[in-house]
Amino acid sequence: MTGTLLVQAQDIVKRRLCGNSLPVQLFSNLQSAETDIYNLLKRTVEYAESNSLLIIGPKSCGKSTLIKKVVSRVKKNENAAKNLLVVNLNGYMQTDDRIALDEITRQLQLENTIGDKVFGSFAETLSFLLQALRTGSNESQPILFLLEEFDLFAQHKNQTLLYNLFDIAQAGLTPLAVIGVTCRIDVMELLEKRVKSRFSHRQIFICNTWTFKEYVGAFKDCLQIKVEEKKKKAKWKIFLAKWNKNIDMLSEDLTVLEILEKQFLISQGLSGLQKLLMYPVWLLSNQHPLITPADIEESAKSLFADSKANILHGVSVLELCLIISMNHLMIIHDNQPFNFHMVYNEFLKFSQKKSHILHNYSKAVVLKAFEHLIELELLKTRDHSGIGISKIQKEYQPMVLLVENSQLLEAIGKYPGCPTDVKQWAQSSIV
Amino acid sequence: MSKVRKSSRNKEQVKKETAAQKNQPAAFDEESDVVYSWEKSSEITNSHEIKKFKSLINTDSKSLRLYRTIVLTNLDTSAHLKVSVGDGVHIASEDGDNDFYIARVEAMYASGPKSSDMSAIVSWYFKATEIPKSKLPKQLLPNEVFLCTAKAEMDVDAETIINKCHISNTPMQQNDEKTERFYFCGKSFNGKRFKNIKEDRSGSPAPPPEKKETHCHGNKISKKSDYVVKTTMTSPVSASSVGMFDVSSAAMDILHNDNDSDAATSSDEENELEKPQLPTMMGSDEVKEVAPLRVDKRSLNVLSKKTLVVTMRKMNLATPLPGKENQPPDMVRRSSRLSDKKLVLPLKIQQTVKLSDYDSDDLSDDLNDIDAVSESSDDVTSEDDTGDDVTDEESDERLAKRPKRGKNMTSKARQLRQRNDVTSFVTKTRKKRSPHIQPRKTPLKAASTRFEKARENLHVSAVPDALPCRENEFQTIYSFIEGKISSGTGGCMYISGVPGTGKTATMTEVLSSLQRAVDDDGLEAFDYVEINGMRLTEPHQAYVSILKQLTGTKATADHAAQLLTKHFNQRGKKTTLLVVDELDLLWTKKQDVMYHIFDWPSHRHARLIVVAIANTMDLPERLMMNRVSSRLGLTRLSFLPYTFKQLQEIITTRLRGLEAFDADAVQLVARKVAAVSGDARRCLDVCRRAIEIAEKDKRSTKASASIEHVHTSLQEMFASPMVKLIRHSSTHEKIFLRSVVAEFRRSGLEEATVGLVLQHHVALAKLEGLPPPNVTSLIKVCNQLAASRVVLLEMGRHDIYARIRLNVSVDDVLFALSDYAS
């Protein structure tokens, strides 16, 4: 019985973490912005007042959630629900005006208005849509255009779509509300001057204003499930009480707080938190019905893992030695590029002295190992000179190391069965 | 020769489409089962006549016999039906005994001895029931029929004629007893739209309505009187008149297709495919010939394929009727000379008519027809060895007149084009419905409060009664255009000005004033065409857009350009006013679009006024080639950005009588916007926002927007959010920004690589007492900042060697972080 209850609870939380239905109490800091947008939309619906608006804010600060919330609130109004047409566009999906226009036509369900006419050219679609929108008046149904990743629309050729949307919004034709959502703070500079002039210059900035305490609150809100009185049976209530109590305990656990703070210092956005919690929630099972601090720690470990250090765990001792010699070269030559021969020389210095550790590798073998490291993208060619790199022989191509000293040391510390001499050599270049 | 065949089944197609609608009782019940035999009564023997008809008939058979009158005999009732060229007839329909089509006989010929070999060339008329109801004109006269100007199969078997009727061009009297067989034809229909049939321009009088001869337009009357005369000619004719006849046949052909159509013509191939396979039963051995006929197998094949066949039982012989062969020869001479003059004329007239028709498809089709006919007539003459220099000259002249395109077109290409025409015909008829957004379901709320009214008035879309502060510009543009219109010349004007200075608005106002002048003060009417570079996907689409607005037809960009050039080269039309907004977007590498637009007005008969609007003042010098800017001319007008006084006036005029705005507040907005851009749109938006803020402001006791509200609004719209954003970024983001600044300071450059910044970051984090995050986390931090463009990060797989810049000034960063650093 606990099993099914657990699955239910897990389901609710999973849905939240994937961003589909976040609890309402989050984003309480966006209250004023929400009212503003709501009023704007209401005026478009009720007075046929066309408007354009930009919502700007860093990633994962709740822009899209906010706008979704507002639209659903507007739609609750019966009057608005009957009239308002919503067109959702996303800059990543509608990568050019042609696709965008097709999508608008589809979402406005205009494709069947003139018989079975199949849309031919881009020009036809544009004139068709403009005709549709420009023939409207105050008495037409208001349309909400929701442009996510607005900055990408500004990269379309001539910004035709934006110009025409803003132009119609300013021409008193079909009532439009054009709402752009973007994380680029300099988005206004992307707009052409004539497009800019037609934009109404309403911008709403959204920021993460959370303190750490609120962040912990958000952590709890994400996981805790409210008991809805009449709906469920007693067992569910008991389960939830247990579940919520566990979350409370988690939020007071020092390890968890430490991890949360670490995440908070890096990013205040909700998405980091969601990622952190995803693993522990998915881990739940009958045998393991409650989230433990260890789960979160495990999750944090993989979340904060250093990718390069991880790769270094998988290389051979020879390759590791090559990385160390490159690191020394970079330090000695003040980040100047090196080539294979320099690395090989540096490596020889070490391997000759400590010949008992390493076999006497031939040059060809070392070169092979070197190439493997290039494939792993632990080093890359430095092509600042004008000469094409590909023309230079492999051994002489200037290379730079992409591994930071700290990453190297971390990797060597964890490297299984790393010879002591290599460890020492990594720490100091003196052999 | 076969390529001349313009046979098409459009008529039949249309009829099939409408067949379902036909449920009217047949007027000829007793005759529907009647079988006729035919007998030629007056054969046409004149060689010219024959030639002419041959060009109509479209077969290369030399063994045709042509007739002016034939007599059909009903075998059951032995009633005779005399059919002459020019008679209106009922023609049996293939889809039912009770139904019939209306047509007028243009020629009759026999290709063989059998009864089925007698065919008639007819021009068709639509009955009202044959036309889809949606297309019918609102007012229908009783028994009204419409001349079919769409291309259709003109060849029918003579036996399919079931009755005679009268087609007149005046409405008939209601009390006429025989209304059933009297038809009135005042309009032509090409499958798409109706046209009034014009009076003959060559001046031949229209037939009196009482006349039983069935004519529907003057052109044809003149033509027919020629036939009558010519049949009697027995003497060889001079070479020149042969040439003229060729022309006449060409002209005649044009007349047939005259008003027509983006003619939904289908090719011969389609024609055969679509043809219903009716059983052919021809007991034809009893046919008796007055004169023996040589049967050309080939032509017979062609004909039997083409002609409609109607069930037939038996053939009998009828008594021959006397022809009109008694006319004196001198009269013949006179009329033939007369016809010389007349026949040349129609060709020219028709051409001008067509060009003024603007209809692109019309034009090209008709020109193709000219090609076809002239080719055919050339063939005929050479076959008969009577063609000589005059004929050649004539046809050469015509060849020269043709567009190059037609000349190069192969018959294949022509077929393809015709097929396209069919599809375009289909789509065009459907396109009548224009797309639109559904009307709203619940009524609009009207603005009630003062603030709401103010907001409404301040919206950019609100149209003021008059544009304040642009009186001079208005006057300049107005007088320029008015002068050009009244003098019937053309010219260019270039209007420049930064966005939001009222260029397009002024132009719109000028236009409405001009329209008023046309309505009230008798200014000559003009066509108005507007294009906007931003509403085109590609500069060359400008041609398509202009053509569509001028003539309502669609064409590809290249074709449209040709047609437009032709259009503007042609005399005797209204002045056209072309407004080109966002001109700079019409720029192409070759600048051909701009070149054409500014070149047209300089054509002699163009009567085109071009008003080009763009943002930049020096566009002609900066962007255009010399030959383009020289054509643009020097009539320029530049809209200066609004000064703060003008902006103030704009706002006050819009808010007159509302008192929703403090005077000081207005001044603040005006000054602020004037200092930044002078953009009226921006100014209005700021005011509107200020009113919204005032409306929301509960503390404010005053019922108007004050300076405070304006200030907030300005803050919202002009302030950069950068500082706010940095203030609210996460701790490591802040440290990262400080590291960037530190690295800039260290290197003295405004650019750093990520790796070096990371080292600073680690050091700074340690200084702050924070555990330094690893490289992967730090790159994440860097990417977060780059996503909101606080820093600019080099794209690509550069990892820690990616270069990084700040998108804000260092001072701003330090200012934003000051509280943190302290």
C-alpha cells in the first residue's frame, strides 16, 4: 500500500521537477510583474488595445512560468476565454520567418479558410497572413503572440515578422498583444531602428531576488505535498505527514544545507535545484521510501563533478605523465603553446630518471598516446598564427593544454594506483 | 498545324460542373428523340472563304467543303430545319436528352461523305443555369445568356443541332410568345467574371433588335456580312486581299477570345483524356451528296476524335435550298475593298483593348493566339501557293509585335502554360474568400473613465483628425502629387526621416485628402498602389505586389516586371500613385528593383508618381548607383525629428479636453524623448505607460498623471536593467565579474581568456572565505552570465581559452558590486 502512495507522491514531485506544474507559492516575488502583465492582457481582450511587451530576466528565474500563469489566469475569465487566441512561438523551433509564419497560420487555424489551398511560397504565406491580420478591426478576436527566446526572432532576416507584428499592433487593426520572453539583457540593441520604434518599449525585468532562506523554502516547496482534505483517504494523509516531516528534517540537515548553499552560490535559479533533486526522487522505492541526506549528497557529487578530472581517471599512466609534463611546460612557458617534441623531451627527463616505473616507451607509442589525448580534447591546437594548422606536421603543431592545474591535482589524487613518483612529479616540476 | 488547335473542353467542363444544377424542364421534349439528316444547301466555294474557315477549323485537310446554309431534316416529322451561318442553335447535350446548349453557328463544313462528317464551328453561350450560382450577377434578365469567352471546343457535329433559336443583344419583351427560344446576350463570361460586350469599334452599326438574324456583337456582324458577299465571288482575288483575309482570320480569332479569360484552357492531351466515351452509331450510308467530297483520312480521324457525337438512327435526304448566289460582282468588289480596311483595324484595336485590360494572363494568352493564328494563316497561304510578299510582310509585322516569349515558346511549353492556367483558374475562383480573424464573441468595452479615454487617445494607432506639426510637409507632398496628377505627368519624390517622425502618417493623410479632392473637387481619379519593403519577403516580390494591386492578377516576379513595364509604356490610362515604404529594403546587388521603380515614371506615357519613403537621408548617395539615384531626381523631403515643443503639441492635441496629464509632466516627456530620438511613437508610449501607473497609484489623490508617474515610466523604458541584474546575480557570478575586472586591470586589456579569469576567481573566492568551486562549475557560472549577455563569450570549442569581454562598463560593474565589496 505504501508502494502506490509512494508512486503517487513521486509522480507529483517528478512533475514539479520537470517544470510542468510548479507550486504556486514559488515566484511570489513576481507578484507585481504578474499584475502588470495581467492588466495588459485584460485591456487587450476587453478594450482591443494592442500592446507589445518584453519580459527580460536571467535563465530559470521564472519568466515562462510567470507568463503561463498569467495566461491561464486570463483564460479563467469567461469573456477572455471566448475571445483570446494564443499563438505560442519559440525561437529555437521557429528558426526562420517562414517556419514561424506557417506555425502562426496553423495555430490560428487559418489554413483551411480558403479551401484546400496549399501554401506555396514564403511570399504567399506572408501576404496571406498579413491580409488576415490587416483586415481585422477592433471587432476581431484579440490574439496573444507569445514569443519565447525572443532574441532569436531578432536574428531573422530583416526582422520581417517582428516588424509586421509590432506594426499591426500600432496600426489599430486586429488587436494584438505581443509578448516576448528572453534572457538577453541587451535585446533592445538587437532590434532594427524601425522595429524598435514600433515596439512599445514596455519591458519587465525579472530577477532572482531570493535569499538563502527563501531558497531553502523553495527546496521545501518543491518536495512537500500539501494535504487536500476531502480528496484522499486517511492512509494518504498519514503517508504525506511522514513524507513532509522528512522533508522538514532534510531542510535542517547540515549536509543538505551545505550542498544547497553551494548550489545557491553558483546559481539562484530554480533549475539548479531541480537538477539536484531529480536523482534522489527517482531513487525512491519501496525499500527506500524517503529521501535521505546521503541521496542528495550523491546527487551533488555528480552535479558538481569536474568533467575533466573525470576523464583523467580513465587515461593510462603514460598519458597521465604526458599531461603532467604539458602542465609543467605551460607553467614554465607562461601559457605559451608547446608541441609534441617539447612534451616528449620533458617526458624523457622524467622517465629516464625513474625508469623503474615506466617502460622505455618508443617515440611512436608516446605519439600515439599524445594523439589520444587530443581526441579526448584535453589539449587542442592553438591556431592563432595565420598558417593553416593542418599543413604543419603533427609533431610540430602548437598545442595548449585544456586542463587546469587544480583539475590535474584533483585527478591524480583520485587516480587508482598512481605511482608515488608520478604524484610527486605532478606537484613539483623538479624531478 | 496541330499546335494551332485551341480546342479545349473548358466549356464542357463547366457544363459538367453545373450539370447537377440543371433540373429545368426541357423545352424540347417532343424533339429530343428526333433525328435529322442534313443537306448542304449552299456550299462555299470561294477559295478565300475556304482558307479563312480552314484556319478556324484547324485541320490540315484539303478536302473540306464549307457551307453557308444546310438543311436538317427530322426523319420522324420530316420537318426541315434550315441552319445558316450566324444562326443561334440549340445543341444536344451529351449528358441528357432533355438538356441542350446554346450556341451560334460560325461556320459549317463537311469533311467526308457521311452524315457524321458534317460539322459546325460554333461559339458558345452559357445559360444562367450553367453558371454556378455564386458567380451569377445579381440582376438576371429573363432568358439571359452569356457569351462564352473561355476557350472551348468549337467543333460540333451538325446532327447535334436540335433547334434554332434567336440570340439578340437587347432584352426581349416579356409578352413575346416565343420567349423560350429567344435569348438575350449582353455579357460575356470567361468562367471567372462577366464583361459587358462592347460595341464594335470599327463603327459598323449594331443590328436592329427586331432582326431575326442572331448576332451578339458588332464585330461579328461586319465579319458575317463579309462571308455572305464572299461566297458569291467567283473571280480570283488579288494577292493583297488574300493577305488581308489572313489578317481578318487572325482578328476574328482574337475577337472570339477577345474579352476572355485567363482562359482556363486545357491542352489537347487533357482534352482527349477527359472526353466521355460516348457510343458512336452512325448509319450513314444513305447520305446523298450533291457534290462528291474527297475524304482525307487524317482529318477524318482528327475530326471524329474531336467532335461530339450524338445518337443517330437514320439518314434521309432533304431538299436543297437555294443559296444567295445572285449578287452582282461589282458589289462584291466594293465590299471586299471595304473589308480590307475593316479587317486590318480590328487587330490593332483589339491589341490596345487588351493591353488596357491589364490582365496578364489574358494578354499573354491572346498574344499566343495571335502567334498561333498567324502561323496557321501562313501555312495556309503557302499550301495554296497564293501567298506572296504582302502576306509575308503582314505576318512579319505581326511577328515583330509579338513578345519574345511567345516566339520562343514551344508547343510543349504552351501546353504546360495552359495547364497552369487551368490550375490558376481553379485557385483564383476559390480565392474570393479572403482570410480573416474571426470576429470577437463578446462585445468590446468602451472606454469610460478619463484615464481609459486618455489611454485610448494616446495609443499610436489612434488616428488624430489632423497631424499637428507636419503642415509644411503635408503641403509639399500634397501639391507635388496634385500637380503631377492634374498635369498628367509622372515623377519621383523621396521622403526621409528617422522612425516615428510621421512619414507614413503624413502620406496617409495626403492620400485621404487627395481622395477627397477626387470626390469633391473633380481632381482626376488615380490608381493607388502601396508597397512596403518590410512586408515583402524579397525585393523582387515588389513587382508581384504592385501588379496584384494594379490589376488583381498574379504572376512570377520576372513576368510581373515585364508586364509592369509594358503597362507603364502604354498610353491612355489613369495616373498611378505608387508609395514605396521602407525603400532601403528593396536594395539588391544589381539594384534592378529600385532602378525599375524610378525608371517607370520617366516613360512617356507612364503617368506614374512614385513616393519613396526611407529612414536615411543619404540613402540615394550611399546605397544607390548613379543611374538609380539620377532617376530618383532631386525632389526630396526630409522629416526632421520632432522637437520637444512639437512633441508637447502632439500630446496636448491628443489629450485635449481630458485633463488626464499635468502640463509639467507633458513637458518632461517631450523633453526627454526629444533629447533621445524625437520619436513620436516613443513619446506616446511613455505617456500611456505613465497613465497606467497613475491609474494604479492609489495614493495619488489627483486624477491626472503627474511628474512622478512620468518619471517612473521613463525609468522603466529608458533605464538599463544591467545594474539591477548584476545586483541580483548569485555570489559566484558576482565574484566572476570581479575576477574579470581584476584580469582586465592586470593585463590592461579589455579582453581576457576564461582560464585566467578562473584563476582570479579561485583566489577571490578564497579571500571571501568561500570554498572555491571547480572548473566545470565556474564555466557554468560564466555561461549563465554569457546567456544574459552581461559578458560576451567567444563562441566555439575554445574551452578555457575562450575570450571574454564585459558588455557593461567596468565602472557599472564596480558600482553594482559596491555594496558587496564593502
